[in-house]
Amino acid sequence: MPETVFYFMMEAVPGAGTEEARDCGGAFINCWVKAENEETARRKARRYVEEENWTFLREEDAFIARREFYADEPESLECFDEAREYGLSAAFYMWPKGRDA
């Protein structure tokens, strides 16, 4: 079965004691993962978030990504292409402490 690139948007908070924990209230993490199926991709995305010392809160969105989705979004297109080449790519969109997402 050929590998597909899956997209996940997750909400997370920085782990205690991390540099981000001082000023950052949380983040949405857009994650593109190349995998054989959605569940494998989801596990890889969650493991990546945890390895980066973030605490996963919830999944906001998930779908099979296609390159043409990002024709007008250069940053997302770069992430999609990185995931196809390296297996995973992510972008963190953080907000300061004291502010909601």
C-alpha cells in the first residue's frame, strides 16, 4: 500500500520547565505525516508533539493532504513537501500566556 500524507491540527501546551512554558500559553500544531494509514500517522504526530516536550490536548482537524491544497500557501506547501521527503513536518502557532487560542 503506498504511503499517503495525512494532516493533523492539534492543540497542545508546553511541557513544564520548558523555555516555551514561561511565556507561551499554548499552540496549534499543524502536522503533516507520511504513513500507510491514518492511525499510524496519528500516532507519529502525537509522539512527535510529546518528543518536542509539549502536552497534547486535543485534535482539531484531520484529513488526507494533497499538494494542490497548498497552491496559495507557501509555508504549508513547504511542510507538505518536507513530509513527503522526510516523513513528518510541523508548524507551531503559539499564543502568549493569558490569552485564549
